[in-house]
Amino acid sequence: MGLSEPSARLLTALVEARTGQRCDTAGNWRVESRLGGVMASRGLTDMDELVGRIVAPGGAGLARDVVDAVLNNETYFFRDSETFNHIGRFIRHMHDRIEPGRTLRIWSAGCSTGQEIYSLALLIAEELDGLEGRPVELLGTDVSTSAIRRAERGEYNQFEIQRGLPVRRMLRWFEQQGESWRVQPALRAMVRFRSHNILEAAPAGFFHLILCRNVLMYFPGPAREAALARFSDALVPEGGLVLGAGETVLGRSDRFRIAEDFRGIYEHLTDFPPRAARLG
Amino acid sequence: MRTCLVVDDSKVIRKVARHILETLDYQISEAGDGREALDLLNDTNPDVILLDWNMPVMGGMEFLAELNRLDLSVRPKVVFCTTEHASSSIRDALNAGADEYIMKPFDRETLKSKLEIVAAA
Ligand SMILES: C[S@@+](CC[C@H](N)C(=O)[O-])C[C@H]1O[C@@H](n2cnc3c(N)ncnc32)[C@H](O)[C@@H]1O
């Protein structure tokens, strides 16, 4: 049975409170079909009953599953492939600027099932010669624990593996396991995942590059501004921020400017009230 | 408009491919086997060839060998599109000169993505 108006409103509020995402759940067939899976796993047949259980005592686990199911997790390898060329050049540029031996740190916030950060790992391993042995830390985070679990496993079905990934790269960096393909240990070892909510404080330490692509677009203005401010706090001066194609910081933050030589990348400004971070 | 030659002995697959390719703004021609495809190449030179592996009369690998022998000013990109999923088969196809590879069944996003990859190469 479908979602009644009050239940839809409650669900929308739940998703926004947990993730900042303002998504219209009323009359949204995708949401309803995804909730179908959660209901089946709990033996429920009525959507309103599902929503009722979320707000009842002990509903926290269910709430998490429902939020996971409702979130749009769409992603693929080398999404906006042109941008990855610029990201590769930017990483090289950072590598040339920072002290040898220092760890280069990159964060993919809202990494979904991992394709984005594995694309970066692949780029670094294949095109940037592993940055000549420089230690690299690639961190992928997402509010969806099921997405993070899948990202950690690094296993993709036939449709996922063929989206965005050239076949030669698939053969070189993935192992065939029956009908699916799994990221080889060498790449997996470069990447760490953990669940994290962009509405909360950033992971510790400073990053040289942050990717937050196709996540903030469903955030209402103030939440987006707050997220950008936290990214700024987590970036070294002149570090890079990459948003999704069609997303912008302009008018939402004065701590970034368009990086002249790297299309699609925002450069973190150094000349706003000083912070503890130093480049290096 | 970009052009694509779909070579597959299955009418159903050709229809699915045509349907998707049309939404991607491709102009499409079809052949039911490698021999028919070679004949078509006399008067059309597509940007891309979507090529099945197992077909009667002339299969995909044989077609590819013939294609490589032709003296074309611009060689079409060849995307193998087959139910052969073993990595050894994929390697064989690449070694024979295929540019990309699609494991069937495919959906619109797969096909779109692979076409973008060969177009950018
Ligand atoms: C559309 S995917 C984009 C994935 C990838 N960045 C890309 O561009 O292909 C959006 C992801 O953001 C995650 N997300 C949504 N709100 C979030 C939040 N508040 N904190 C962390 N992740 C969030 C979702 O779970 C989903 O996996």
C-alpha cells in the first residue's frame, strides 16, 4: 500500500534531519519501490505501518535502513571523465608542492559504493606512477552504512563495472569472481572507508583535496553553506574542492575561488581569517 | 550525427540496441552477421561497430580480422558486445583489435558509457 500524505511528510523530515537531503518522498515511485525492499525484509505490507514503526520506541535501526533505502546512491567510475583529468593534474601539482615524505590526503565525502574513490586510486596507481612512493591516504565516507559496506568490499556487478570504466582498466585492476568483479588488493589497500555524516564535524586532520560530488545539491541553502565551511576548515590552504558537474560554491562560500588551471576544481583561499593549518 | 553499425544475429538484440542508440542520437544500420556487415561497409563507414561474437556465416572475431585487412582511411571503433564474459575472452578480443567490450546483457547506461569511452579515445 502506498504512502499517505502525513507519512510522506514524516519520512521527508526524517531524511532531512539525518542527512540534510531535502527529497520529496510523496508520490515518488523510486522511494516507494525502495521502501518495498525494507518492508519485505520486515514482513510489513503497509507503508504507513512502516513509518509508524520508525517513530515507535526501538525504531532507530529501522530508521537507518529506511534512510539508506531512500538516499540516491547513484554513482559510477570516472564520473564526468574530463574532470578526472583535471583532478589528476591537480594531484600531481599538490605532490610537487608538498614536502617529500608527507602524506597526501584526499577525502571523498558522500562516496556511495566507492566507485569515485577507487577511480582516484586507479588514477594515482596507473597515471601518476603512485606519486613516486609518496604515502597517500584516500578516505571515502558516506552516511549510508550499507553503501560503505559495499564500498569496502569493492565488488561490482556486471552493470556497475561497465559504467565509466574502460575495459582495459577493468582487466588490469579488477578480479573476476563469478559474475562480479572485485577491486584488486593493491588498490583496496590504498583506500579506507568509514561512515560519516556531512552534517557533522569533518574527519580529523587536513586534506589536500576533497571531493563532494552530487551530494550537496539536495541540501537546503544553509546546510550547504555549513558543509562548505566545514570542508574549508578541513582543507590546507590552496587545497582543492571538487563538486559535481553543475554544482557551485559561488554565492555560498567566500573561502574558495575557481582554480585557474584546473577546470572543475575550487581552490581553497589562504587569505581569510587565519587557521592553524599550514601547507605541507 | 554519429553512426553505428549493429552486427548481431539476434533480431531482439538489434532492436534493443537500435532503441537505445536512437535515444543517444545515433544513426543506425544493422547486419545479421559478419559477412553482411562487411558488405555494408562498402558504402557506409560508421563511427562505431557494435559486434556480437557468435554468429552464423561469419562470427565477430573473423569479421574483426577482415576489418583489419581493409584499407580504411578512418577505421570504425569496434565494441564487442557478447555473452562471453571470461576475462580470457575479453583479452582475446582486445588483442584482435577491439576497442571496447560490453558484456551482455547491457542497459542504456552501459552502452552510453562505452560509446563515450571509445568516442573520447
Ligand atoms: C548521488 S551519490 C554521489 C556519489 C559520488 N560522490 C558521485 O558523485 O558519483 C550521493 C551520496 O551522498 C550520500 N549522502 C547523502 N547525504 C549525506 C550526508 N549528510 N552525509 C554523508 N553522505 C551523504 C548518499 O548516501 C549517497 O551515497
